[in-house]
Amino acid sequence: MVCFNPNDIPYEIASCIFKCALEGLSYSEAKGNLLRFQLVCKSWSKPAQQLLFKDVQLSFANSTSFIQCIQHNVPQQATSAVK
């Protein structure tokens, strides 16, 4: 029996798989899946984050908070500011 190791998937292939998995999903569903994908293993983190932050939607209410987080280099708070 061969064990599957998610770390063995190359970056480009993981990115393609993620894009296919997100087709037809709403923005919030896709964001939720990408947040989970990035936690699977270290090699999935970068391609998931690239897609996660490819399209950022800010409302007027959270745009100031997002800009302040970026200026002060606080990525965790910036992520929560994104709708």
C-alpha cells in the first residue's frame, strides 16, 4: 500500500488543484476552503495564500482597519479585516 503525502505535490500542481476545487463557489466559501487548505501542510500554505489574497474585497467599514494593519505589518489582523 502506498501512502499519500500532501507535501509531495508541487506548488504549481497544488495551485491548479485548488483553483479547480474553488470553481463555482461563492467568495466566502472559497475563502473558507483556502483558509483550511493552507493549514494542511507547509507546502500547501503558499499556493493557498496566493489564491486567498489574489482578490481582496474590502468594505468601507473595514478598509481603514486593513490599511492600518498593512502599514504596521500585522498580517493576522489584516486577514480578519478582509471580508
